[in-house]
Amino acid sequence: MTEQALRGALPGIDPAEAVRFDAEFHRASHEAVRTGRAVPVHTCLFRWAVFVELRSCRRRADRLRELEGIVGGASDADAARDAAKEAARMIGEAAQRVGR
């Protein structure tokens, strides 16, 4: 869960997201300097590590995308709720795998 590891992983997963990571990491670094606290950098790295973990396995990435589509397009509240719960579980598992 380092800046270098994420910079290395993101282009292979999604080049556009690699650009977004750079911008967010830059903002977090400036905030850390401004406040004298490392929390913004740690939070940014953790969030992006979860992103990479979720998308590093094609099957898992496809399922997450499918769940996002269900939640975004559902006319049935129960289907949206079930999909959101599964997505939340996947995110929680990924967060545990990256060390939190």
C-alpha cells in the first residue's frame, strides 16, 4: 500500500484512474503538509489500495461492475438493496485484505 506500488498497478488496471490517483495523491500530500498530519496521505493510499484490490481479479471486477449497474438502474428497491449489500461486502473484504 505504497505510492509506488499503486502507481505501478493502476495503469494496468485503468489508465484514466491512474491519472485520478495522481491528482488525489497530490491534493492529499498538500493537505498533509498544510496540517502537519499524515492522515490525508494514509487515507488516500488506503482508498486506492482497496480500489486496486477490487479490480486486480477480473472476475471480482466484473461482478462489482455488474452490481453497480444493478444499483444504478434498479426499479426494484429490494434488488438494489441486495446488490448494494453484496458490493459493500466485497469492499469490506478488500479493505481487510489490504490491511485494515
